[in-house]
Amino acid sequence: MINPAAQYESGSTRREHDLLGDRDVPSEFYYGVQTLRAIENFNISGVTLNFYPSLIDALAIVKEAAAEANFELGLLSKEVRDAIVTACEDIKNGKYHNHFVVDMIQGGAGTSTNMNANEVIANRALEIMGYEKGQYEFCHPNNHVNLSQSTNDAYPTAVKIALINSNKKLISVLNTLVESFQSKAKEFAHIIKMGRTQLQDAVPMTLGQSFEAYAVTLAEEVERLNQNAQLFLEVNMGATAIGTGINSEPEYTEKVMKHLKRIADMDVVLATNLVEATQDTGAFVMYSSAVKRLAVKLSKICNDLRLLSSGPRTGINEINLPPMQPGSSIMPGKVNPVIPEVVNQIAFKVIGNDLTVTMAAEGGQLELNVFEPIIVQSLFESIEMLKNGMNTLKYRCVDGITANEERCRELVHNSIGLVTALNPIIGYEKSTMIAKEALKSGRSVYELVLEHKILTQEQLDKILAPENMIKPGKISL
């Protein structure tokens, strides 16, 4: 793994120590020895914490709230409190993110993430107070920044705050895609086309109705995502190691929750049972399922777009997707539906990530689920990919879709599916006979009904007018 902060390395180092011994840390780095070990141990995905700014911001929010609470309890001096708070504010303003370098996938139940934050904040606080990085006797990553906390309450609390904020961004992108489908629904409202079930001709509808259905089905996901994200408002801050609150003072939980609510600007609430909350990952399972549901719907829509644009000469060819790139290294003139294809693949990945979340949640044991890092990585990856995928789908596909109006009408007039409209008038048996003969002879339903003198031309024109078959109507001649 290439160290994201390596560009700052001058060659000078500072000596730090931990449980396992002494190590030299490059002087410019704000992280310390425990983060350094995590970099070496977890060269896994190449995707580090700084890929997800919302997570880093949320870690700073949690640490700031803890510092405020500890100061009120008389556990931190004003100087140290102020320095930690300022360091956290710096991080929330986008500074020092490149020093959050631990891989998202890690052992230790998130301890490496928590220590990465503790060390960066401590060293920045030391600078603010006029000391050198590593002079931990004045502001220590564990003794001061992590005071009254454990990874087991600070880490999931930060993750939940970050997911709430990330969900807002996901929904914002989703809403813009819904608007695009609604716009196309209005644009195509007058275009008659053939509806299909099981890939067979069914009954007429409008192309606008197809796109309106896409808009509605995606709009439903806004409520589902918000509903499940609300579960993240319940946190276990103050639980420390397993939920008993060991190493925190009796008033700490009340005070830290007050500050957390203010700093995060969220209606976070304390879980009623902190032992249960520390080991439970059910909220992640629920939210992951909602993210998966959105992905499944997007993939189905993209399947439809690829089918409806298939051809152009030998397929359905009712719509044109905007051409984005040449489609073949051997077939001149071929253009592929690359944007829907990439969204399909995003959906496959999200579905796989949901399974990962499910298995990781199930794998928890006793008082802690050690697999939260893979849950966190999976959720943030899914959200990021869906945001990017929906933006790509909107701007590079849906907004540029055009309709082949004559092709749509031609398919309707030539379809045997029109006979469905005759069923309430002439009965199922006669309708079936007409359908079979039309299929066998290649002649139209219209022509055969007149030939068999089942209905007059005037009656037939009224029944089989496609415009009369796209909404409920009285069964009469």
C-alpha cells in the first residue's frame, strides 16, 4: 500500500512506543505508532479511511463531544480541552484527512480506526498548545483524546453519524434521478407502445407510463432509506468496553450525549440497554437491506432500458440511449448500452455487500461484534457506488433518451396483444381463435375480426384504438 502521507516525508523521525515496543514515526505524520502498525498489518484493500470524509468528520464529532464532557467533569484541563476541540474542528473543516490512513478492512473491531483518530487529534492538539508531535505527556491519544471511551462505543457511534449524513447525500442524488424519469414521463406521455409481460406482447400503454413507473418505484426508496437510517440515531456512547460503562464517571453519558447531539446537529438518543447496544448490529442489517433494495430496482430499470433500446434493426428499438462510446473493437458502427451495463454491475456489487453485512452481523459473538469494520466498509462502498452510478445514469443516459415514436406505434398495430381488448366484448373463445389465426397467418387482428364479421369496422375502431386501451373504460360498444 502506498502511504497517502508519504509525500510529506523529510527523513526525520520521532520515537514512539506502545505495548509491543518502540518504533520510529516520520516527524511530519500526525498519526502515531499504533496507526503505523495498522498500516503494516492491514494492507488489504487499498481503500483507506480518507476515502470517506464523512466517517472522518464523524470521528472528530465524537472525540469533540467526549472532550467537552470530560472537561465538564473536571477530567481535562481547559487548555487540553480547547486544543482537542480545535483539532476536531480542523478535521471537520477538511484538514489532516490525508493522515487517516488505516485500511477500511481491518482486524481488531475498529481499534485501528479509533487509534488513528486519537493519534491525529492528539498530535494536532499538541501543536496547538505549542508542543512537538509525540510529546504525549501533555496530550495523550489514549489518556486524553480517548478518555471515558472505548473503540466499542466511539467507533460505532461515529459510523452511525457518518451513515446518517451519507444517506442524506444518497437521497439527494436519488431525487435528481427520479426527477429525470418524471421529466421523460411527461415528454413521452403521448407515445403509444406495447406493454409486455414475460417478454411477450401484452396490452398497449404509453411510453410515458413506463417512465412514470420508474420514477415512482425509485421515489418509494427515499422513504425506505430514511426510515432505516433513523435506526442509527440510537447510539451506545458511554458504554465503553462492553456496555457496563467501566472507566467512565456516572454523569459522563448524560453529558457526552448532550454535546454529541449539539455538535452532530442530530437527535441522537442513548440506547436503553448499553450491553445489548454494544453487541447488536441489527441497524446495519436493516439499512443494508434498504440500500440493496434500491440497487435491485435500479438494476431492473437498467435491464428494461437495454431491452427497449435493443437492435437497432433486430431488436425492440422503441427508445434510443445516447451513444457514449464505440461499442466494439471489431464491429464498426456498433454502440453498446454501457451506462445501464455499469449500473447493473454496481447493483451486483451492492447485493454482494449486503450479503457480507448479513454474514458479518451473524458472526458476532458474546459482548461484541468484531466484524464491524467489514460492515462499515461494505455500507460506505455501496453508498458511494450508488451515488456515482445514479449520477452517471441520470446525466449520461436518462436525460438524453429519445423515443422512436413510429416504431412504437407500428409494434402496437402489428401486435396480437390487441386481442385482449376484444375479450370482454366477443368472449375468450373467439378472442383466442382470432389470436391463433393471426399468429399462424401473420395477418392483423383487425383484419381477421372484420373478415369473420365478428364486429363492424366502426365497432372495431372504437375498441382497438390504442388510446382507449391505456386506462380503464366501460365495457360496451
